[in-house]
Amino acid sequence: MSGSLHILPLAPGDQAALAHLWRASVRYMGLDQPKLTDLAFFEGKLADVAQTCEVWVAWTDEPDRERMGFLALDLPARVLDQLFIHPDAFGAGVGRSLLDHAKMRLPDGFTLYTPTANARARRFYEAGGMVVTHDDVHPVWGHPVTHYRWPAA
């Protein structure tokens, strides 16, 4: 990734690119659900999320304003609802910037969950100060998930 990273609110022209990004990230995780290959599923899911959450988009300004990741925050519930990074941007600081943005927007703390099998995400959240609270199953897909809380106290 070259250029500076900017975190901006979701704009009307972002939806299609974010649906592609979200699908690429989910595919990288290896979740095996037929709906998760359907771009229309992600477009609809993003529209639903945007109804209840603040959505923030991580952009690079070079070479051509690429969307590198996004964050969805349910402020009233104090939940980090979604955080996805394009696989090409893994390790470039995009996730850390978005997690820091979540901490700024929800300074009194928040929760989240991630697939238990997603070791990369679990390492990322734990390195970012998140603390495991419990394990459960995904409310829709039924795969194991691990719940986190920030701050630890």
C-alpha cells in the first residue's frame, strides 16, 4: 500500500466496492457458506448494516483512492459490528487504524466477535488490547465465534 490512509464516513459511491472488499476478505477466511460467494448478499448486508451502524471507510490517496477496509460501529449497543480489510492490505496498518478509530468513537468500551477459526483476526484483536470474554456460536451461520471486550477493565 502506498500513500496516506484516510478514514472517512461511508459515501453513496462506496457500496459496490465495499461489497467486493467484504467478499474477498470473507473468502480469505475460508468460511464455507454458499451465500458468502454471492456479491448481492454482501451488497444487501452492507445496506442493512448502514441502517443501524456508523460505517467508516479506510482509503488510500495513492495511486487511485482505493478502499482498503471498513468498520461498522453500533454506537448505542457499543458493538464493533464489522471490521474487514482487503486481503491485499493485510499487514499494512489498515486494520490497526480502523480499530483505533473504533476506540476513539467508543472510548467507554465495546464488544465484538470473530470466527474462532480466524487465527489471524484473533491475534490482531488480542494485540490491539481486546480481551476474550467467551466462546459461542454464530447466531446465523452456526460456526464457533470468540467474543472480545475493550477495554480490558
